[in-house]
Amino acid sequence: MFDSRTTLAWSQDEHGVPAAVCKDCAVRQDSLCGTLGDQDLSALHKLGRRRHLHRGEAIAWAGEESRDCANILSGILKVSALTHDGREQIVGLLYPSDFVGQPFMGSFDFTVTALGDAEVCIFPRSDFERFLSTRNHLTQALLRRTFDTLSDARKRMLLLGRQSASERIADFLLQMLDRTGGCSASAGGPVTFDLPLSRGAIADVLGLTIETVSRQMTKLKIAGVIGLPGGRTVTIVKREELRHVANAA
Amino acid sequence: MFDSRTTLAWSQDEHGVPAAVCKDCAVRQDSLCGTLGDQDLSALHKLGRRRHLHRGEAIAWAGEESRDCANILSGILKVSALTHDGREQIVGLLYPSDFVGQPFMGSFDFTVTALGDAEVCIFPRSDFERFLSTRNHLTQALLRRTFDTLSDARKRMLLLGRQSASERIADFLLQMLDRTGGCSASAGGPVTFDLPLSRGAIADVLGLTIETVSRQMTKLKIAGVIGLPGGRTVTIVKREELRHVANAA
DNA sequence: CGACTGTTTGATATATATCAATAAGAGTGG
DNA sequence: CCACTCTTATTGATATATATCAAACAGTCG
């Protein structure tokens, strides 16, 4: 495994910035670290280390003391809740540059699992709390992120409580389109991209069953709104029509 | 209307603490203000004013620039989202001592409305932001509150996505029991309290219809788990049985 | 008392879950 | 490169929970 602290030993520039690691970090600008100056970045860097997560591996468990915080470098993680009889609801998705963890909070009520292979930049929670305590602007940045996450969660509450299966699927596809960007042959034309989630995971995000997800997708395919070339690939053919089906707020 | 600033003029103790207002404030200890010392409390007090809200009155509107932050003094407010065709989902309930608003965030995507008459201690957002900026411990306290709110929202996502109507109702009743405390004739015996929400509001919280809420309640009554003496009054007869029905995480 | 709002109850419709089978990929090892 | 297993996805038949439509029934406030 790649250990960032080792790298620090042999490569940092005159400001003490860990050159080979944070400066080259793909998510540096978009992550919480983006607000940090060189000095602080270097200090934070010393607290963290990179870690690879295999598909299905967890970094936080519902009900347990939360030991770490992390920035996502690559891959997608799910935040999920379970009923005691095993039904699952995915209550959040974490993408590269997203922050995981709850500084200043003892326990965390959800499980965080890598949906595919992933890489994270991980910090012991107590170290991270100490780091935050003397940097109000960073606490503020985290607060802003948390408000955003809360708004997302609440929007999905509307989805789960009040929208039909077709609305949920359309909404989900549009969100995925925004996320991935996708690839289009001609401007304004059909856009193709791969869903980063299995049908089962989509069902757990949308509060549906696998079968309903599948059926709604083929319904959209038959209607000519999307294409399903196979696997997890989707083509958005009529984006406006899809937006119309989504019908959201 | 009662203006707290007027009070400040004629009653504060030697530390500059607004005696008749903040010191006597019913929610002082439980609210965000609870973390403040006398100096800071006095400074914050100057920024805010009390405001009475009539039943149905809103203090924030979805999609609009959020002008204010506030502490709830009395009453219950709802945070709600609407689909464009008018279906409503209540995505949060605010009780006395709860904080409303999103400092450092321009817009707010939900509407906040008083369910009954209510009183709030309201601050212009920009003033409150300036106040927070120089007080890291307060920013931290707000961050902790926001994490709690997020956890609540996510737990309700599990409820909305994966639980049956009877589970939702049982869960809701237990939460209300915890909130209100209720009143019991004998320890461990039946507990009676008034629901602060109409059937319609309960339906909007739980993602159900009024009729389903009503039916599930009478089902619990017939089963002898609860009593419904009339109006919004509920008696919890078999708390363990109710917990069993709730079946939660 | 009568209009009104909120609640309960009933009959029926419908969306989605459930159960079940088939099909399509994706690895794995011979 | 071809079986072989495993997982994932699609499709079908049916069940069921909850929504919808509709009416009766309280409370409440003029």
C-alpha cells in the first residue's frame, strides 16, 4: 500500500508542502482541503494517510464509535441504514472530494461502505478535531458542506415519501447524468454514460425493489426516452422528456 | 410585540447580561446560546429580537434567499418540501431550543412554517455569520447540531424508503412520547399526552395519507396498544408492544 | 344553531412488492 | 477456448399494502 508519510520524507517544496501527495491530489481543489493554505495543508497532511478500500469494504459501522474522518479520493461509497430485519436504505452517496465522518460527535449511526474499489485520505478523528479547533474557516467550510448534505438528504426525503417509481428513476438518472458528465456524440444530442451503481444499489437508494427499478428503466427505453445498450450503460435520448417525468420540486 | 432590545435598556446585571431576557430564557441552556458566556450572550442578544409567529406563518421560503437565523422559543415549526404539483413532505420538525437557518449559505431549499402559534428569537443572517466567524466554539456547537439534524433526516429516510405504515406510525408515536414526556398515573403504567400535530401533518411527516394514518391508529387502538380518548390525545398502553411494532434499527 | 375543519370509516383502484423463472454477463478453472 | 458457476438483470404472474374516492361523524367557533 502507498504510504503518503513516506513520500513526505523525500519530497516537499520550500514551503513545507508535501509535493508528491497533496499538490498532485486529484480532489485537492474540490475537497475540504481546498480552503487550506500551504502551511495548514502540510500540517494536515502529517495527520492523514492514504488507504485503499476494496469493493464492499467498510470504513464506518452503524452504532460504533467513529474513529476516523476521511476525504474520498476515488470511487464511490454508500452511507446506509438497516432495519433490524435486514431491509436496507442507502441514505447517502459519497463521491471523490466528499468528506466522511463527524468530528466532535462520538457515535455515527450509519455504515459507510465502498461500492467499488476506492481510495480515501483518512485521518484519526481526534487528530482532525484538534486540527479543526484552531481553524475557524475550516470548521465553517465543513459546516457549509454539512448543510449541503442535509439539503440533499431532505430532497431525497421528498422523493422517498411522495414520489412515484417513475419519478424516482427519472430523477436518479438525471442526477447521475449531472455527476458523470457523460459523453455525447453531438452537442444537445444523446449522452451516454455508465451508472456507477448496480440495479440493487439503485433500488436501495430509491426505496424500491430491483424488479421495479428494472421495469421502470425498460419502460423508459420502450418510450424512447433512454437507451440501454447493456450492462450499466445508459443513453439519455430525450433529456427534456426525462426531466418532465422527474416532475420534481 | 415584546421587544427584547427595549428590555436590555433597563435591565442588565454587572456583567452586561440582559437579565430579563436571555437569563430568563426558557430554552437558554438547551439552545445554541447555552455554550455562550455572559459577554458573548450579551453581544448576541443585541443582534436579535423576539418575534411571534401565528399558526401557518412562515419564516423561510423554499428557493428564496435566506435572510434570518433563529432559535425556537416556543411552539413547533415544520420544514417542508413540495413537488411542483403540490404534494408535501415534512422533512423536519423544529421544537423549542432548536436552531433554524443556514449561516454561510445563500439559499435555503425548504419552507419553514409555524404549525401552531410560536415564538422565535430571530437574527439577521449576516449579523449572525459575523458573530460566528470570531467564535470557533460556537461554530463547532452549530456543526454538532447540524450533524444531529442530518442523522435524524437519514433515519427518517430509512423510515420513508423501507418501513410499512404501521412501523411508521409506531415509530412516530414513540418519538412523540419521548418528546413530550407525557403524563402517567403510575410508574410504568399507561402514559397520556397530546400530539402536537394534526393527522394531516402526521401524514406529511410519514409520507402517508391522512386516511392511512387514521386507520393505523385505530388498528393500534383495537389491538389495545394505545388509547384514543379523542382529539389529538393519545394514551400509550403497551409501550413494549409499540416498540415491537416499530421494529426499527 | 349552522358552517367549518378535522377525523373516522367504507368501498374500490392501483402501484409496487413478492414469488418465480429465464436470460445475460463475468469470472474461474480445466 | 470452452464449459461451469455466480452474480446481476430482465420479464412474467400474482398478491397486497396503501392510495383514492366518497360519505358520515365529531368537535369548534362564529
